[in-house]
Amino acid sequence: MPASTAPIIDSHIHLYPSREIPSLAWCTPSHPLASQHSVAEYLTATGPTTTPNLSGFIFVETDRHNASSTDWTAPLQEIAWMRRLATGTPRSGEGHSAADARLCLGLVPWAPVALGPEKLGAYLEAAEREAGTETWRLVKGFRYLLQDKENGTALGEGFVEGLKVLGRKGYVFDVGVDQHRRGRVQLEELIEMIDRAHEGVEEGEKVVFVLNHLCKPDLTILNQTDPSFIAWRTAMFTLSKCRKTYMKLSGCFSELPDKLKERSAEDIFSAILPWLAVVVAAFGPSRIMFGSDWPVCTVGVGGEAWKKWHRIVEMVCDLAGLSEQDQAMLWGGTAKEAYKLDC
């Protein structure tokens, strides 16, 4: 099957200017991503042959310092950065132009969901003031990373009620969990969290969940009889039963053994095919969306990472025998539907 010409919406990228790197909670001076990552670098990464198909991207929060959700200075600073990008008003040296604003199709900032409805509401008001009307209309959802939080965080009453607030307001919740490093408890709590967040809520007000990075399975294991794979596979089919749940086809490079990261797209595809097949079978193309996880995807992979992942997703489409319509959903249509994008 020839390469798809469907418009691409990259559903998961991170951007930050060099002057704001100290606000990133995970970034040390020696970190491989401790440099500016802007639209200019992103467009270089996508390459000239792919860029004509690129409709734009969804900018996902970059995990800035927040002192256990009590200090909103850095998250609001990130929203101000999102505003400059979305409105085409860069500061000198930030790596984007006024024309690049058209690429910003949606924004997913951080939000202190765990603090419960009252404080979450106060944050949303502060965030809206910081964003301004033009940028706020591009805010389609929020993320609060669960991958590094204590067990039970997602099941706290305040957290669940916070999710219900997002649902009533029409926002998506991006889910970041990590089975690879935290074990099956992250998946078990995720399933229960979704059930609780939807319990007693009218259909039109149920929060939509977008799962990041296949929930970060352990892609270093060697066979499909491993308990880790079985637990992950079971969770994927359970999660997919909820029609308000979508999956990002993204983030796999970070879970690979280092040696495999250096191999060709074809070799990586062959190695992770069991996981890719489960996701396609469980969610189907109408609830799977392409995401690059740029620039995180470049760590250990290099500057060709975006193109390599794009090629792997092309092979997923080919092996699954997806129709042109199904491919169009995977490359962009699903993201447009899940996030209610205006493009």
C-alpha cells in the first residue's frame, strides 16, 4: 500500500524556550533535552517530505515545577509561552514566527486535578486570564501526570471529582501512566479511575480520556507470555470498552532497550509488533491517533526519530490493511474528534 497522503495532526509534542528550561521539573543541565526545543527545530525534525502533509500539532504540557500543585508560577508561565506561540507573538530567539501560529491546533496545559474541584476551579480561572480569549479557545484539555505520583492518587475523592469538573466543562484529560517502571497497579488504578469519574454522570458530561504512549508498557521483554505483557494486554482491552477513551500511538521509543533504539524502523516495528497489534485490535483506527512525543522521542534515537516513528506508523497501517478512511482517522481524524479541534 502506498504511503498515506492524509493530513497529519501530531497529537503529542512538547515545546519550550531556552530561557524557561530551569522551570522544567525533570531537566538537569546534563539532560539530553536541556536545550531549546521550538517550532523551528520541530519542523526540521519532520523533514520537507512530510511537512506538506502536516496540518499541525497539539502542544502538551511539559511537566514544570509546581511544588506538589501548590505553586502555579511555572505552569502559568508555560501558559504564557503557549499564548505567544498560539498568537504568533514570539520573543526574540524563541524559534517560532507569526506564521507558525497556524500549526498550533490545540493546547493541553497542566492542571492541579488532585486538589479537588474548588482549587482546580481557581486554577482554571487563573489560567484563562493568563491565556487570554484567543488562546483559551485552543485549550482542549489538561494533563496531570500520574506516572510519578504515589499509588492511590488517581482514586482520591478530590481527583475523581476534579475529573468530573473537566467533563462538565467539556475538557479532555490526558492520561500519563507508566506500567514499565511502576507496574500493573498503574493500569489497575487507571481502569478504576475512569469508572469512578463516569459513575453517575450524564453521557454528555462524561470526561473524555486520552491515554498517552500506550500507557508505557515494558518493551524490553522478550515474549508474549511474560506477566507484564499479559497484564498490559488485558488492561488495553478493558480500557477500550469505554467509548470515551482514546489512545495515542506514541512514546514507544522511550520504552525500548537502548540497542534497539539505534536500529531501523523496520527492526523496531518487528520487535514491538505484538504491542502495536493489541492496540489496533482493542481500539481500532477511530480511537487511535498518531503522536510523535517530540522531542522526547529523540533521546537515544537521534534527529531522525520523528521520521522513524512516522515510518513505523505507516507500517502499522499497511499490516492492518487500513482503508484510506481509516488511515485518515489515525493520522488526524481521531485527534480532531477527541479534542474537538476547530481545524
